[in-house]
Amino acid sequence: MTSEVIIDVQPKDISIALLEDKTLVEYQKEQRTQSFSVGNIYVAKVKKLMPGLNACFVDVGAERVAFLHYLDLGAQYSSYEKYLKQVMSDRKKLYPIQKANILPKLPKEGSIANTLKVGDEVLVQIVKEPINTKGPRLTCELSFAGRYLVLMPFEDTVSVSTKIKKGEERSRLKQLIQSIKPKNFGVIVRTVAEGKRAAELDAELKILLKRWEDTITKVQKTTERPQLCFEEQSRAVALLRDLFNPSYDGIHINNAEMCQQVQEYLGLIAPEKKDIVKLYNGRVPIFDNFNVTKQLKSGFGKTVNYQHGAYLIIEHTEAMHVVDVNSGTRLKKENGQEANALETNLGAADELARQLRLRDMGGIIVVDFVDMKLAEDRQILYERMCKNMQKDRAKHNILPLSKFGLMQITRQRVRPAMDVNVEEDCPTCHGSGKIKSSILFTDQLESKIDRLVNNIGIRKFYLHVHPYVAAYINKGMVSLKMKWQMKYGLGVKIVASQKLAFLQYEFYDADNQFIDMKEEIETT
């Protein structure tokens, strides 16, 4: 299996696509002006206690107050609380964590009202982004995740991933980490650490310790509350940290600065793979070049076709995601309806596993498969779904089909489900329902080019249009493009862009910067 990561960096947002055998399986998009909040650490103040929920609301500077449950304070909260007071009592000299005393663990049956009060300062980490009407979810059990290790202050245990099965390797890793970790720190050894040398693990442990020191130093020196003390790495680097494996064939990025960041990160975790990071300089949009745009258009939306006329209907509600499997226009198999239902359902299981990763759907997912009478067919479907979900990094649980043919899946929800609007707004009528004659569209484009060249003075630019329009502009021995170049200069370049609607267009200068040539209501 080949794996490629495609990163599209735009002025306002960044999009990341993971392809397996050229098929889109994961997609993330975030605004560049927004920080990647999961993993961020804040020193913040308790705003309101909720004894009935045994929880409190904490102000971390988000649009909605964050939620902290008593059980998320962690067993070592008393140690954290005392150490935080010691750190903030001396703004000049940092009190080392190795000298801190580990206090008795917080009882699980305790209450928030007896532990915190309004105005208390707490050191918290975001574990879930705001979802719908809910604010961020917090924990006081801090962790710093690396490629091979996860560092946890005020713990004193070393745990090894259960996915590492060999007893000798588990013992080796545990003894190795015990010998190099400092006092009052716990470490989780991740699956990818299997077989790694002591020098590699020690180097990463030092990086994680430096992050902790930088975080607590910022807590010590700042008085503003809430205060961001540690910010998670950029989305591209964070995704690679969790996803990267030696089988990657290429990481393609259309931004030089981001390309350098990723190269530097790979230089730390996998120097031998540094050369797979490539800067994309093509004029065709990077997602179009790697067939991502087309898969986004077909992979999102309410209806998803998957094979021989069969399709899924995916609905989102406040409480859960509901998926309906339909055989559609698929032809009946010769050996009966039961075989046809099984094949339709197996195809749906393959596509659904991809959709869960692609849309990052979390919470409760209920799937209504095509009814099957045979118990062995239902078992085959259940095993197929479990096998497909093995590639999913998110924690999940799958129940066998119920009496009504429903499969229930729970999947870890960390951030809102990805939703890409595949419907296109009409770029010419602006909602009025009426447009000027489409035959005049190229005249409108020429007037924009004339204004750009003769009035604004930009002589080298790229005009992005729908592929059908691009084909029309380029057709013929003496094409419309050639006529424009003869009239306005060779700087006029036409680029076919799959993301644009039929009569939509965009202008970009020679440095790939967007030029706004639209008016709210076209008058030309």
C-alpha cells in the first residue's frame, strides 16, 4: 500500500489530505488564524462551580467557557496545586519539579466543591475542541506527546503500549525508560517505539522535557489569566507525528515555509525519510493535481455512492450520526436476494470505514444495513467492519447487528466532524435565480483582463476557471486564449480548477496571490 500526504496551504486556511493507494482516507482543514487547540495548555481561573454535575466551568479565553469534571482533575491534582503555588510564589527562580513532594492521590469519590472554589488558578490542557454548543473539555492530567513517547509530569510509572506484544521488547523498553527518565515524571511508550535504539528515545525525551520546562517557565513569569502556556505544533506537523510511518512515498506541500517545517520535523524523527518531502510548484492547484478535489466533491454530502449503484445516506443529529444503506439500482445476483444483500452490505462496510476517518465522525453512529436473514451473513458483515476499522487511530467500539439489522458504533470524538459543503452557490445570479446570457461570459472575462492590464497595470497573471470553460477558451487553432495573449500580452495564463463552479473565476498574480476582481453584482 502506498501512502501520500498532500498539504494545501492557502492565505486563510490549510488543508491536509492523506491518500492510501491514491484513495482519500483522511482530510483535515483549519483556519490559519486559529490555533490548534487540542493539546494546548493554559493557566486559567475557575469561573463557576457546578456541584450537581461534580464539575466546574473554567475560562481559557475561548468563545464558550470550558468544562472540567472532578474526575479529570486527575489523581495527582494535589501535587499539581502545591507545585503551581510554589512556582508562582517566586517569579525569578524556578522551583524544580524534581524537588516537589508527591502528595496523596485525590480520592475518586470526592467532590468538586471540596476541592476547588471560584477564582482558583488551575493548570489545564484541552482534550476536546468545542463541539456544537459545548465548550472545550479540559483535564489537569497534563501530557506532552512525541513520536515515540508521551511525557506526564507528576507520575512515576512507565507504561508500554499494549500493541507491542513481545515480552522481551516490552521489558527492554520499560527498563530503558526507567533508567533515563527524571524523578516525578511518568512516560507512556508508544507503539512506534518498538525496536528503537536508546539514543533515539533519549533524544525525544529531552525534547519533551524542554517543552515542559518552557511551559512552567511561562506560568512562572506571566500574571495575565487566562494565559496560553503551551501551544500544540502546527496541524501539519501534529498530523505527521501521529500518522507518519516508513511506508510513506511522498509528502507534497505547496508552501515553502511549511515545507521547511515538515522537513525539519522529519529530520528529527526519521532523517532517512527527509527527502520524501517535496515542494509543489505546479500552476494547477495541488489538490486538483493529486485528484483530491474530485474525491472531496464525491466523498462528502448527504448521499455517497460506492459501487454498482448502491449508496449511503448520512445524516447528522445533535445526539448521533445515522447511516442508511441502500442497494439502489444495483442488479440482482443470480443466487438470490440474500447474496445481493450481503454484497451490498460488505461494500457499505468498506465505504463506511473510510467515511468515518474522512469526516472524523465521532460519538454514536447507527447504521441501518440491508436486512439479512442468515446469522452467518450477519457475522461475516460484523467481522468485515471490525477488520476495516483496524486502520482507524481513534478509539472505537463496534457491536454486532441487532434484531432490527442495526449496527451501533461508538468512536472517539475529539473535534467537530469534518463537513465539506459540496453544493455550489451560483456565482453569477447571487441568489436572484436569473443570470445574464452565458454566451456573454467570455466577454465579461475579457473586460476584467482589460481592466487588470490597462488600468491596474498587472500584465502577468493566472485566470482560474472551471475545466469546461478552460477547454472552451483553449479550443481551436486560433483559440480565445491566443487572441487574448495577442491583445494583452503573453502574461495571460489560463488554469483549469476543479474547485470552481461552472461560471466562477479567480485571478492570481505571478506570486500566486489572489487578486479580487469581483463585484457584489456584476455590471459588465
